[in-house]
Amino acid sequence: EICVDSARRFERVSPEAAVGLYLTAARQGYPAIRKSVRNQHDEVLLGFYNHACSRVARLVFERPATWKSKTSYPREMGQQLLEIHPVASPDLELSDFDQLTPVDGLEVEGFETRAATRGVGGALVAFQKATTELRKADPNIPYVGNSLPLTATLDFDGHGNVDLRFHDVWLSDRAEVNGLDVTLTSDFTAPLANIMAMAPRGNIGLAGMLKPDSATNRIALYRIEPFRKNKIPVVFTHGLMSKPATWKNAWNTLLADREIREAYQFWAYMYPTG
């Protein structure tokens, strides 16, 4: 608790000190991962570990110069070496994104349920802006950009070496941490909510019906995750006076099912219904 509280106060004035304190907090909670039957004390320790994972990930993301080499951070006695593994999957790596935000720092509204799993690691929302260049290279990204779920974990070897890994939980919410095959903490609602919050205001569906010529530049197939050659695409097509966002609760409910999200990916057809 002292380490986490101190780390929060150091985040802006000394990110290096904050990372060191969060790593210390995560190390104290690390043994709780191996508890097959957790009591209240172990759940609290695991909570500190997960929280620290997400904070270390965000702070490290803001220091790209440290991604390619081991970086030394202060420890209660001596130093600790952090190695970043920036590749989350064959499709995703840290350099693809513009922003990384811990899920527990976001307000999620407008959804009937929360598609999330409790487990190991810190849940994150990774956001990539839809720049003109990116749209030209990939015309199927959402209009505002990509918003994807990642989970960060920390592994300690007992000799001052720490590995920070990022997991593409849309492919699998299982990973090896502390020598065990564990379920990762994940949140699939938060990235959807992030996109919806940035979507253009106004009734696009109504405008597309009454003045279809004004919305022809929006005609496209959009996908809510990177193209995966091993997944089956399912295209959702909205009805009269509507838009792809009408499917948000359907997507959210389907993503809560592991078998569905690991086998299928969702696309949306946007068109002016007039």
C-alpha cells in the first residue's frame, strides 16, 4: 500500500521512481499468483500486483527509448532490471499505438453488461489514431481509430530481473505467468466504450436517411479488431435510420464468450440508409 501510494505521487515528477515503486509492489503480490485456493489476504495481494502491472505498462509506454534494452529502476535495496517485450502477438506491438490506458482508470458507460474476466495481470486499452495515412493503408479501421484490449504481466526471477509482457487477449486470455498457466485479467467492453465515446456526435443514422449524399464518404466495412486470417468474419449490417453503433451491446455480449471471440471477428457495414 505504501509503495502504490508513493508511486502515484511520483508518476509525474519522477516516472523512473514511480516504476521502481510499482515494481516493488508487484513483487510483493507476485506469490499470490501461485495460490490455488486464495483467501482474502491473497486476493488483496493479487489486486496490488494487477494494479501495478497496468501502471508499469502505462509508464513504460511513455518511455519508448527503454523498449529495446534492459532498464535499471530503483529497488528498496539496490536496483532491478526491467526488460520489455513489446510484441503482444503476431498482429500487435506497442509501436502500433498512440495511447495506453489502464482499464481501472476509465469510466465505462452505455453498456448493459461488462464483458470482462478476473484473473492475473493489468487490463489495458490500447488506442491507435485513424490518421489519413493509416486510413489509406488500412481502410477498414474504425472511423476514429483502433481501440483494443491488452493485458500486461510482470515476471520476477528472484535475482532482480523483471520481464514485462503484453498479451493480445482477443486471441487468447490464457498465458504462463510465474510458471503457471493462468487466466488473464481482460476487459473487452472498455475498448468498445472508448470508440463510442470518440465517435462523432449527432444523429448520423437520421442524416444518412434524409440526406444520403452527405454521408457517402462513410460507406465502408469497419472491423473492431485487426484482421485475423484464422478467424471467421461476421458482418453486421444496420437497418433504416441507423449506424454500426447499434450493434455495440450485441458485440459486447458475444465478446464475453471465450469460444466465440477466439473463433470469430466482427465487422460492421456502414452506409446511408436513404
